[in-house]
Amino acid sequence: MSAPRLSVPEIALYERDVALRLPFRFGAATLTRAPQAFVRARIRLEDGREAEGAAAELLVPKWFDKNPALSDEENLDQLRSSLALARDAYLAGGENTAFGHWIDSYGAQIGLGAVRGLNSLTACFGPALVDRALLDALCRALGVSFYEAIRKNLPGIAAPSWQADIAEFDMGGFLASLAPGAEIAARHTVGLADAVRARDLKDRVHDGLPQTLEEVVARYGHRWYKVKLSGDPAADMERLTAVALVLERVAGDYHTTLDGNEQYGDVEGVIELLRRVASLKKLARFAASIAFIEQPVRRSATMVQHVARLAEEKPVIIDESDDSLEAFPLARRMGYTGVSSKACKGLYKSLINRARCVLWNREEGGERYFMSGEDLTAQAGLAVQQDLALASLLGLAHVERNGHHYVNGMAGLAEAEQQAFLAAHPDLYERSDGAVRLRIAGGMLAIGSLDCPGFASRAAPDWSAMREMKTE
């Protein structure tokens, strides 16, 4: 089947508030609450058939744009503005393929975003949600799953002609080769404000859920962990030592990644940190467990500061710096060998970057280039399900999951909505401690039920429980 052309007669934007059970500190920011954005889109195929699709993502301040001069509310308004720009572009886009709607408005979205003071990462947030909603609607119109739609290339995905490194790549063959799994490992995030041991805990949240790292290990049995760094080598050394000693004692066989969240001014500080960790016998196992380091230096330094010396210690990936289709090839020249996939950065960009890893590894031999699955506090429901489906299709064995730890599952939602998602995806969710939440057993998430008509969800959110998003 060739890629169907579709028009977009309606896109509605909504949001509702999410309160965190624990403060989540990443980089210089600490998150305690945030609104979750929802996109509801209606498409019309050339033959007149119509269908509706949806997507969701938390609006997180101080990640997309870390300018300290901007307030959290100004950051949120930036993301709302990005969504409004994308909505207007897709409504005016006429008939096109699902991928065509994105790629044909890609440059204009970034350009118009710049006029409004949005950096490229922020500008691309809006299309990332709208694209998922359109693809959900397309899958429902055709009665296929997200996996089938991508493998058959029903969105019409093609390597952009101006991306010279991948212009001649067999995108159709690559997409057809993708094979999602029925489970994926959850990589637990240890935030900068998180208690590691019982003696570190100052305020107990009495909701029955784990708070300390020790408690997380006991409840979920993770084998993958992600540890946030602060940018201060001495403080990070103390923090990593505490984490390592807990994992050594209670976690069994484990693996870790380190996330710099742009906190280091240069790679020398990160190299110093890694070498100090490696020098201590008691941290030997922890040092060996580190699979890669994520975005250690500031965005402004990523494409000008070579990381070869750091990469000799551990592979290095870009995350926040992955703000355009050009970012990964540019980072490759600076010694980076990996890039993150986040649904909030765009599913088509993730697929193109995964194709790059395949192509570059083929050209150079080996498995040097890779993709990781990262989280932006994706919430139970549409957001986490679509992100998990994308990560699985990309062939990732583990993905960072933190939304379930910092938010009390679906506790803030109406009982009917909770029950709908539990009934639709009983392998992914459970009811425990008074709410429906992700089921993590032995560190694994069962995701077989995401292989269903639509984009990874048989259930829909309660639209009546939301407010219309106010945009400029």
C-alpha cells in the first residue's frame, strides 16, 4: 500500500495539571508540578474517510530552554506557542502524507519559532505531538497498529533530500526490518534530589510507594539505572559513591548511564570525575557498569568542543543538543557516537537518526553508533505508551522511565479513565496502592498490548476532564 494522503480539518489542544509526589531535580531545575498537554486531531483521507487520533506530553520548564532569565511560566508558554504554530501549519497544509505534513512544514516551524523567541528544540515540540496524533488517526482509519504502519511505511517516510549523509539510504528496507518486542527494560532515574538510603530521607510520602533508591530496587527489581549529575565533580563524586554502594549491596547484576543535563562547562570535568570513580577499588563494579554518558556539556559547546578524550573513557550521546535533523551528523564530527530518542523531540527524527546509526555502522563496521531511549517524565496513558512503542520499534533493549516514580500513577484521574487503560492494557498496568500505575516486574515492562490498532493505545483519555489550552 502506498502512503495515503490526508488533510487535517481539526486540531484541538488541551491540558490538565499533574502534581508530582516527589520533587524531580534535573540540572539546575526542580519540578514539583506541571501541566500535561493533549492533542486531539481529526484527519480526512482522499476517499472521504475520517478518523481521530491523540497524543500527550508533559510541559516541562527548564529543559527545552534553560535560559535562567525565563520564568517557568514563560517556558510553558513557549511550548504552548510551539503547539499553536504546528496546529496552524498542519490545518493549512492541504492534502499530504502524514510524514509530508511534518517535513514540508519543518523549516517554517523552526523559522517562525525563532521569530517568537523559541529555540529549535522548543519549536520542534509542537510538531512532535501533532505528528503522533495524526499517525494515531491514520492507523485507526486503516485499522492497523503503529508497528504495522511504520514497517509498511504508511506515513511515507523518506530521507530528506538535503540530508546528504542519508539521502541515498534505503529507508523502506530499513523500516520493514524493524521488529518490536513484547517487553522492554525500564531504566530507573536517580534524580539529584532523590534519597539514596533511608538515612537520607527527610520527608516521607505516605502513599505506599518507594522513595529511596533502596526501596525502588526492592519493589521493581531494576537492572538499569540512570544517575543525574550536577556539574560539580566533588559533589558528583560523593553522590555516585552513595549510589554505587547501594547498588552494590542490593541490586545484583546492574548497568548504569550518567546524565550531565548540560551541567559541565567542558569535558575535562567529566573526565576527572570518571577517572576518580575508576581509581577507587570499591567503585570498580560501578565504573564498569557505565554504558554511556548523556549530554554532559552545555548546548552551546556541543558542536564546537570535541569530546574525543571523554569518548575514550565512555561513549557520549547528545540529548538536549539534538534540536534539528542536522544535529546528530554535526555531533558525530565532534566525537559523539549516540543520540537519544524521546517522543517529545519527534518520532520521525528518531527513526531517521536510528537509520543513521545503521548506515554509519555499516560504513565503518562494528556497532559504534547507537540510540538510547530517554524520558521526559512521560505520564501513564498515551504519553508513556507511545514512547514505549517507539522505543521498542527502534530496537532499544531498555528505556529510561521516571514518570511513574515522581507521579503517583493515575491517582489524579477519574476512576473510569484509570479502569479504561487498565482494561485495555492489563500487561502494562496494575492497580496497587490505590491507583492504576505501570507494572514493573524484575525491572521489565510488558508491552505486548501496545500492538493494537492505533498508536499504541486501545483506550482514550477523558477529554471532559481537561481545559482548552490558551495560546497566543
